[in-house]
Amino acid sequence: MPPAKKRTRRYDPAKVRAAVLAQFGHVREAVRTLTPEQLARPTRLGDWTVRELAVHLTMALGMLETRLAGPEPLKQELALLDWPSATSAKKAEVADRTRESAASVDDLDALFEERATRTAELFVTTADDRLLPTRFGAMTFADVLVTRTVELTVHTDDLNDALPGLAVPHDRQALAACTRLLADALAAKAPGGSVEVRIPPYAVVQCVAGPKHTRGTPPNVVETDPLTWVRLATGRTGWAEALDAAEVAASGERADLAAVLPVMS
């Protein structure tokens, strides 16, 4: 008999909406404290400054209002699980738009305030199943909001990396949704059951072709914490680098994910 098809993970829309607003609120509170010198500092995102990164974080939510202003697509074109791998095709376009937007912003605090207000309003008036056109194809509003937890979580970590000591907090629900989507994307990219990837307390997935584990202790196990996983999955940290720093535990002859990482770039 063919193996049973895995069910797509479900996300609680109310929790995702609350997580998006909470994580954006954490970033907003941190950004308003930054000095001009801090805003001008470089980030690990190519030639982006902290200021450009901050503007990009507002764009991550601004796209909701922009896309909702147009006509609703006739059908869904992109599944949530396909979104991580689709993003790399538009990476250069996003970078260009971010720089252009940052150059036109005079009051960063006012921009964050407006975006927080407008997003909260949209959450009240928009149904979960409303279709939105995106750069990668039409998606449901609920699915797009899960992708926003990834954008906000990943770029919050970028902000903390650029400004050690800033320590912008990660909302638990936002980090959980981000971790789970990127873990499921790994399982989709490298289907199989020979390696168990554990990211406590949020996700466990099986991946990589080979002998399938059915009972007892899996012979091939990878375990790491959520933020390290996010960095691995998005290419912020390399596999060998994470192993050398003891940020990942890997046991078993197949427990090497270097060939299938990152899952999103």
C-alpha cells in the first residue's frame, strides 16, 4: 500500500492574527528608541541598513492593505507550504522596493504607528478565506498571515543581530508558527522518514528518503532550538557552523541536513 499522505498542518487564525500584531508591536517599541547612528548601521542582509530593515518590516504588513485594495482572485494559486520555496524568485525585486520605500520615509515612528493601526482595522474586516493576489500567486488571507509570522520573526532576529543588546522579544505564537511552517517546508523539500527533526517545543517532522522509522528511538535525529532552526532554514546560519557551535545536535549516519538547507532564502 502507498504511504498515507500527511495532512497539512492547521493554524488557529485568531492566534495567528494576535501573533502578527504582537510581534509587530515588539518591533515598533524597539525601533522608536533607535538613534540615527543605530539606524545607519549595517545588517547581515547585504547592503541594507537597520533603517531599511525597519521599513521592510512595515512593508511586510503594508502588503496586506495594498493587495486587499484590488479585486479578489477567482481561485487560490499558491498553497501555504509552497510559499517558502517561492520567495527566492522575487528576492532582488523586494530588495529594490525596500530601498526605494526607505528613501521616501521621513518619520519612521509615524509609519509604524499608521501600519499598526491599519493592520488592526483590516483584521476586523477581512475574512480568513478572502483571497489575496501576492507576488507568488493568490493565497487565502489566513495563509498570508502565517507567512507574516515568518517575515516578522526572521527580520526581528536580523534586527537583534545588527544591534546586539537591543533584544527585541519574540512573541511565542509568532515564533511557533514560523518554526512550524519552515519545518514543514523542509519535510516537503526532502520527503521521507529516515531523519527526525525536533525543534522543541514547537515542531517535530520526519524527512529525507531512506529507511523509515516506525518505533523506538529513531536512528537519525536532529535537534535544535527554534531560533537556530529559523536561522538554518533561512540561510542565516550554515549547517557546519551550527554544528561547530553546538547549536545543533545530530546523531545517525543520515542526520546531515547540509544538502537540503536552507529551505527559504
